[in-house]
Amino acid sequence: MRTSMGNMIGDHASDVHQILGKNMDGPTDFNNLTIERGDLTRLMRRVAEDPKAFGVMHHSQSVVIAEGQPVFCGRAGPGNRSGTDSGLRSLSTRAGWCCVRGATLR
């Protein structure tokens, strides 16, 4: 059962990322999910007891984060309507992040 739940959470990675990363006032932007952050966190903790389920959840979140890196690095990418964002680029430089070929190295 945990493996199946891990797959389900992995299939809704963008929703999970949005729920865990923002104070939600309504459904998510992607699949209109309306689960509370605390409920999702408890579910994920239980599901993560299965190593395969944990791997699926971890990989799916890594993919969502990687897709957002061009935006953080100030490059054109999904969700970056302006194509550049010198404020985020400046912040990433001050924080010690270096953007190279679409990847972020610390």
C-alpha cells in the first residue's frame, strides 16, 4: 500500500511541492488538490517508511525543483515570463549559488 501511495504522491509532484512550499488559500494550480499541509506531511512520513515509495517521492520532488532552477538562476524557463530576473540572480550569487548550464552547484 505504501508503494502505491508513494507513486500517487510522485504523480502529483507539482501539487505536493506547491502545498509544502506555500500557504495555500485554495486548491493547487495543477490538479486542484485541497489537502492541508499537515495532513500531507503526516501521509508522506508514513509512506516514506517504504524505501521504494521514498525514492519515488524524492525523485519526483527533485524533478520539480530542477525544472524551477532556470527561473531561480534568472534564465528563461517555465514560469519565468520575463526571461530574466536580476534580483533572483543577485540573490543566488550572494547566497553562494552558481548556475552552470541549467544546473545549480553549491
